Amino acid sequence: MTSDGNHLQSGNRWQPTAELPYLQLRAALLRRTREFFFQRGFLEVETPLLSTDTVVDQYLDPIGITTVSAKQSQSLWLQTSPELAMKRMLAAGSGAIYQITRAFRDGEKGPLHNREFTMVEWYRPNDKMEDGIALLAELIEALLETETAECVSYRDAFMQHANVDPLTADTSRLAQVATSANVAIPEQFGLDRDDWLDLLMLELVMPHLGCKRPVIVYDYPASQAALARIRQTDPPVAERFELFYKGVELANGYHELLDADELRSRAVAANEKRLAMGKSLLPVENRLIEAMRSGLPPCTGVALGFDRLLMLAAGADTLADVMAFYGDRA
């Protein structure tokens, strides 16, 4: 720390990467976050950062740790999200809960990514998707002092900004849209329909989301349900929603899946996609499946990237500006 205490950035690897005003803003936003949930009756909880369980996702790579002692070795995972443990709490009757925690995702680095980051995650029993969207809109308005968030369906967002129906267009049509818009196709790019949807979302849709006020996109394709319920409309949609502001994705929410067998099937399918991408398999069996069979209450849950929110609140350009020890400085 320099003598005036205001500028912490330096070429010295032992010093923090963020300046003191950013750290002070972080502390203020954390206090406001806790007050927000306290006023709404949420219980603040803590769950393990290390567990034998991990979320199985096609794109998320957890960091594995093997402990070795004289008696035994054990494989553990740093959590990509506290989701599994928090849902076990819900199944045990915790009621509405939230936590502010560290999360870890291997291979993530860049202006909007870091291998270790701060996540705010919350769940409230008996909330439907609309309730989860409303609560998320209240939170972002309270923390960033923005206008009320706009809500738009995934389908409408694509129709407006990419001129294609993402729920009915086939792969060849999506590829044609990308080519016509001169979207650069990554060298290592799959042929999966969702790969094309993600590319079009990133290149053609996201830059327009939340330019003036926050936008919450809802009703994702059923193939992108992850751990959300699927609503049997025509075509079916996932009761999933995401928050965007100034072109940055801030939060991801689900009207949560309650079927333990379906959860296991989705994990198996995600592992198959991981293998096709040259990634390692992740453990399918976990204690959440057992908890869900005992009775997970209907609920909606949301995970919010706190460092990204802080970056926008501070008017900063990258996470490196607002994280105390970013990247290789950790």
C-alpha cells in the first residue's frame, strides 16, 4: 500500500491490483446486499467451498483437489457455485436463504472472468419464475440505483436483434444468420444447435441488452434448461432467466427443477457433451439427488456475479480494476 493509501496498483507482485476506492465501494455494496436480503427475511448461510460433489455442466470446469494422508486419499472439488449444498439446506427446511461466497472455475480469465470470484446466490421457497424475476429486478435497482429492469423473452430478443426465431430455426438457418452478419466463427466450434445460439447471443444480441437500463431475458430454449424446469408450451421453454446490464451478463436464475431422476439424466447428458469436447467426466451421483428425493420445495434460485456488478457500479472497464488480487496476483 502506498503512503496515501489510495493507490494500491503496482508492478510489485505482492501488492493488490485494485485501488482503495474500489475496495471501499465493494464493502459498501456488500453491506447493502446483506441489508437487502435481511429486510426480506432471508437467512444468510455458509456452505463448503470443498466438496466431493460438484455441478455437472458442459461448459463449467471445476478445480479438483486430491488430499493425501497416511490413511487415505480423497478427491474434492472447489465449488463452481454453492447450488448443490444450498438446495440440500432447502430440502432440510431452511426457508429463504442467501450467501455471499467465493466460487472457482478453471480456465476462466479475461476482462470479465477470473478463476476465483465472488458470487451472491439465493433461493426462496414457493417462488415462481415471475417472483424470482421481480426480486432480481428489485436487487439490481437497489444496488446500482438504476431504472426498473425491462423484461424480454429470449425469443423476442433474438427476433429484434438477430432477426431469427431461436426456438424454431434449425442449425443451418442459425449458421446462415451468423454468416450474413459476418460473425467470426471460432476455430474450435461445435456443430451443436446451442453452440450457434450461444454465438449469436454473444455477438448479435448481448451487445444491445441493457444499454440504458437493466434487461432480464427469460424463457430460454428447453435445450438450455440446465437445472431449470421446462414448461410444456409449443415449443417448450426453460423457466430460466438472466440479467444483463450495459452488455454484461450479471445473473442467472432458474425456476428450479425438482425431479431427482431428471437431474441425474441431465448430468449424464452434460457429461456426454463434455467428452465430445475433450473434457473429463464429472461425478454424476451427489447428495443433492438424495435430498431431492426426500423433497425439495418448489423454489426459484439466482446466482449473481458480484465482481461484475461492482465493476459496473464503479464505472470500471475490467474485473482487474475492482478485485483485490486479480489473476496471477492471487
